[in-house]
Amino acid sequence: MTTDLNQLASRLQDFARARDWEQFHTPKNLAMALAGEVGELVAELQWLTPDESRRLDGEALGRVRSELADVTLYLVRLADLLGVELIEAANAKLNESERRYDADLFRGSARKAPPLTS
């Protein structure tokens, strides 16, 4: 993880340890909590038009920001617990997507790419 993510992960470790919550921070529980927070984020945007979702007012943006923070915290905590370097994993996934979705073939298209062949 980058230094900022490492610092955040360390803060989350300290936060959980100080409250004796490490016992509850299993990969399963953290993944479930993460899914719940993603649901809360989705709920903030659910009934907006695409244009409205791009132009959130201050109050709505504040709620979305809070939900994004919750998602980030659970994701960083889960990755830390599992020893996953998030930036490295994200870059590897993006590299794979660049191979699967050739820019010339998929420009402007939402179609799914076939699985990668070795």
C-alpha cells in the first residue's frame, strides 16, 4: 500500500485494538460490512438521473462523501487483514483490463470482453 494507505491501515488497527474489536474484524465480517456500506452509497444515488448524479448539491455530496469514506475504511481494513496491497492489486487489475479491452475495439461500447487467454 502507499504510505497514505499504510498510515490509514495502521490507524484502523489502533482504532480496532483500542476497542477490542479485532475479534469481530474477520474477512467475512469486514466483507459483509463493506457490502452494506456500498449499499448505502448506492442508495444515495439510486433515484437520480445520470445528470443529477454528476451535479450533487452540498448536502447530497456530503452524504456521498461520508459513504465513500465508510467504503474506503472497510476496504482498507479488509485488505490489511488479508495482506493485500490495494494499489498493487488495482494496478494489476487495470493492466489486465487494458489487455482485455483494447481501446480501438471497445471505444464507446459497454459490451463485455471475452475472458483472457494465456
